[in-house]
Amino acid sequence: MGFAPLQGEKIERPGSASSDDEVEIPKYKHLILDTPDGVHLKCTYFAPPKLKDAAEGAPATPAMPFILLHGWDGDRRELLNYGLYLQKSGHAVIVPDLRGHGQSVSVEGLKKPLDYKKFRKPEVMSAQKDIERCKKFLVQKHNQGEVNIDLLSVVAVGDTSVLAVQWVLNDWYAFPSHNPQGIKQGQDVKSLMLVSPVKKLAGVSMMNNIQHPLFTGVDGTGAMPMLVLWSSFEKTAKESKEIAEIFGKHRPDISKIEDKAERSKASELIKVSTKKSRLSGVEMIANSKVNNLWKAITVGLFQNKVAANADKFPWITREVNTEDDE
């Protein structure tokens, strides 16, 4: 089901290393995804590029998928240009309006529109269902061979980082890694990027969550590759810096690696604090004029830390075989 373009929506087309003669970039699609509690979630999906000259029936390599989460006082428009950039870099991207934001304001059976400004703590935390619904959509694309959900990356802006951190932990530990049929479920997020993260949202603190071994490597088993981006001119810069320091406290010390490229490859945590630009974190991730920064992020985190390990996470169907039940 489609709907009218967002008011004020303008998606610019950044440059790409891929030649337009070699690949076809599918036009983004607006979607309506219904959550289990009846919210009509409005999203934009950027399907991965397709080789123009690929032989008919030739298998395509499933793309790395992304979920991009706007700030709690924003909407998905602030991330559409970045979503398009990631698409042109070879990936699949879904960008939702979280419940009560943008165009995600209607609920099945209710006439009164949702307004995030009126949300209480339980309603704020229920937005994790929106993230899970986006993942379910990507799992469908996985089963169609379009993406590899086992290479999922999440990007969250501002206050929404609190929800993202909690949801990533749920993805890894809320249920068994395989269902009774032996199909893998969860533990799919392979990198997390937080833009101008803060400690609390609606009174919910993420300080205990970010000290989990999954994010810090404190237990010696290795930590999730992460990137924290913030502007030193923001009021929340001190919080973002403290969060980044917690993430890095127990990770291996790479300061003695002299070669910059090798040091970047060895790092499992990338900290980017801008001191020359007065752009806010959300502006840096929304403005295609800083696509040199986007390129550095894509190479440093998503290419070096996720794509480089793709062989460890081969595509395997997530469809449950129900023939035995018939």
C-alpha cells in the first residue's frame, strides 16, 4: 500500500562509486507495516541495487540490511538521504517513522492520532515493537534472497539510541538463538552506530545496558563493532563522550598500531567527535554535503567490520518448513 510523499520531502542523489551503467538503483518505496499492537507504521524502503547485465536467473549476493532510526523529536525524513547513500553503496535500508512521529500516528480501532509528546514511559518503550516490525520485514526480504539478515546494522539518532541499545540486547538475548524447528532467530545485529547518543529517554536510562559485555567486551569474548558520532558543539556532547568511553573501556588498546589504516581495521569501536564543524549529529547524518564523512563511516564500520566478515554468516533461509504439520 502506498501513500502520498512526505510534506517537504526532498531526497538528493549523492555520488556513488558504482557506475550507473553497471547497476540499477531501484526507486525507494513507501510502505505501511502493521505492528502487533495495531500501529500503522509508515516506512521508506531502499531495495539494494541490481546488476543490469546479470544473466537471467543468476543468483544475486544478498545485501547487507540496515534499520535507520530517527531522533525522538524528529521523523524519518532526516535519514532519507543517508538511506539513499547506503543503498547506492550496495545495501538495503528501511527507515520508519516511529509511532507517534511523522506519518505513524494511526492505530487500528482508534480515532485519536498518536502523539509522541504525550507518551508516558510504557508508550515510549513500546516503540521497540516498531524496530522489531522493521526487522520482520527485512526477514521477509531475507527469505526472498534480497538481503542477509545475519548482517544487520542499526543506526540510531539522539534519544532513540536508548531504544536501539535495548532492542539490540533483546535481539541477542531475549529468546533462544534457534526456534524449535532449528531456524536461527535473533543475534543478527552485527554493528551499531549511535549519533549524538544520550543517557536517558522518558526517564529510562541506558547506562546499565551499555555496560553489557556485548557492547564493552568486558568478559573477553569480544564486543560488537560500534561507532559513536557526535558534535562537540551540542549540549549533549558530554553525555555522548561518556557513553563512547564506556563502550571503549574494556576493548583492546590499538593506540600502539602506527599505521592509520591498520589501526582502523583493528578497531572495534570508532569514536568521531567533530570539532571544526558546527553541524549537530543529526545534521551530519542528514546532510548529503558531508558524504565524505558518510564514506569514512561506511568503510570504517560497515565495510571493514561487517562486510569483511560476511563469510562467517552465510545466507540461510529463515522460513519454517510446515509440510510436516499438514
